[in-house]
Amino acid sequence: MDAYKTAKGKQIWCEKTPKNLLYHEVLSTIFPDARFLCLYRNCLDVVHSCIEFCQHTPMTELDPYFQKYPNDQITAMIGYWTDRAIMLLDCERHNPGRCFRIKYEDLVAQPAESL
């Protein structure tokens, strides 16, 4: 990625795929100098976004939660958020000094200060 980064005139490369959270242990091994931005967002805001998004595009990552809570999509989405928050905390615990916690709401309200 160094050549691509340099060709674009950038100083760092940032991979922002949310599903990478599932593989943080492998990524930590493959990229020992990597730093991680752990972006946390309010649970109800995530639920609202999921409801909006699911109206247009299926979110297959929610399917196991919809199966677990077939009669309560809100609880399913809260379960999804909870599991992802636990994974973020786990990533922070396994990568001390390499993780930087940031709240989505702070980033939106005060981007320069948050970053």
C-alpha cells in the first residue's frame, strides 16, 4: 500500500472496513505497526441507522440477530451493537497503546478537536 499511498500524495494508509473488527487479532499480527481507531456510536443511533439502511439494502450481518430475536428487530439490532462494542473493547484490550477511542457523536460535533 506504500506505493499507492505515495502516488495519492498521502502520508498514511487508512483501511476503514467495519467488518475488519472481526479480524483485529489477525490484522494486529500482519500489521505490527498498525494503529486502530475504535469508533463508538450511541446504541440507539445505530439502531435508527440500521432501520433506515435496511429499508433500502439488506444488512446480512444482522441476519443471525434477526434469527435469534425473530419477533423483535429492535432487540436484534441492540444485540448486534452490543456484540460490536464488546469486540471494540476486546481490540483495545489486546492492542494497548495502538488503539485510539473516539466517539462518533464527538467526531460529528467537533471533528478537529476529536481527531
